[in-house]
Amino acid sequence: MTSTEKNKPASPQRPVVDLYGEPKFLKKKRKKEVSEGIRNPLWNPSTGALSTQDIISTIVPQNIPHLERNYQSKLSGRHLTLRRTDQSESRKNQIAGSKSNRKLPSERQARFLELERLIELEQKGYRYEDFVPLHQLWLGYMSELLEVRLKSLDSKESVRTLPTEGLLSRSERFAGMPSISTIQSKLLKADYHGAYLVVHKAKNPSLVDLQGIVIQESEQTFKLIKPDSQIKTVPKAHSIFQISLPLLQSPPTARPKSEKDSSDSTSFFVFRIFGNQFVFRPTERINKKFKAKAFSEL
């Protein structure tokens, strides 16, 4: 041991501090309360605290009225119905009066409802065979619109036949297929009354494979007549429709018929239109422009 270490005084030992003990200012406050006779209901001198049951029993009665007092003020001497009773006559009259005070439809609304009713009654007598000529006219319309040669459909058993002489003479000048952008814009603006639509995909599975001729188009729906003369309304939104146009390969005078040509070898021009892009009135779609953008199928 060196001389410097001998002369250095020994450092006093630091007291151990209890980090979890009660602070000094609380001890002083507690001593003051004991000396002045102040009783703290939450403090037990022996254990340092009261039990949970003692705390609840001292606090709850001070903040919540007594149960007996609640019973006397709210339930005592009163009749309570434990089940629903029949409505009184006055209540029935009150409900009937509120129904009678409802506003009647205006004259315009009444005419519209009457027109809808008459249309539904008239459509019950529609037959599918009556709309096949309309579909033939629509094929001629699409032949001129898309500049392609098409076949028409016979009203019996859907046998494909050649178009009328006038349609054929007009369609003979069409050569080649139009561009995709031209087809897209024309399909968006086309009139679909008389078109034969097939529901290719739909958010409602019961509508898939539903097909028929369009007899009415509104802003939100297509109304189709099926081959069994049933009329179905199909929403445009969340539906994909398919249109098949029977192509006429060449005029009948261009080449002699052979055994291969006598068989049914007609090819089809197939389109699939997304109903979400057609949620417009037919007259409003004329001014719409096709926008090529990514979107989900349904």
C-alpha cells in the first residue's frame, strides 16, 4: 500500500435506496394525518392499503343511489307489461290516418305508371317469331354500319339464308375487315334493338347463358325475348354480352357450289361488349367516345 492510499480518507458507504418504497413526502403527509386525527378510508396502517372490497364498499354508496331508493322511486306501485299487448283501436286509427295522409302520385307519375302497366300487359302477348324479322333488319343495319357482308336468319328453325337482294347488292362493295378502333366506336354508338344477345358472364350466375332478341333498351337494362317467348330483363352493369354476326364469305355468283359449300360452314364475327360501358340511354351513347383503359371484367 502506498503513502497516498494511506492518507486518503475512506469514502462513506452510500445508503441503499428502496425504489419501490413510499416517497418521503407521502410519509410526512401520513404522519401529519395521524397526528391531526384525519382518517383516510383508503389507507390501512398495518398493510399500507385497503382491500378491493373495502374500497368499493366505501366509494360506491357515495356515488350511486341506493338500490332500495331506486326501487321505491321507479318501480314501486307501477304495472309493467312483460309481453306485447294488442294495439288499441285509437292506435289503429292513428296508423290508418297516417297512411291516408300520404301524397298521391302526380299526374305525370300516374301517366308513367299507367304506361308501364300497359306495356307489361302488351308484352305478355309477344311471340319470339314476331321479332325474327326485326333481327333480320338489324343484321342488315350492322352490315352497313360495320361494312361487312352478313347472312340473315330464317324465322323457321333459325336456318341461315342469304340476305335480300338489295342488302346483298349493297354489301358486295365491302372488301376486307374494318379496323378495331373503328369497330369499337361504332359498337358503342350502335342501336341494339333487334340484336341477338347472349349473356357471356355476369355477377349474377343465374343470368349466364341467357339469350334472346333485344326488344327494349333502357339506361340500365336490356329487355330480351327468349326463343320460348319469355321476356327477361338483364342489367347492363356487371354483365358481359356476346354478339355473333354470321359472315357471308363471298357472293353466290362468284364460284360454283360444291359439296363442301353445301354444308353449313358459316363463320361468325363475334363481339363481346362490357355492360358497364353501355350504362347510358341509347340516344346518349351517340356522343360518347370509346376510351381504351384497363378495367376489371365485372
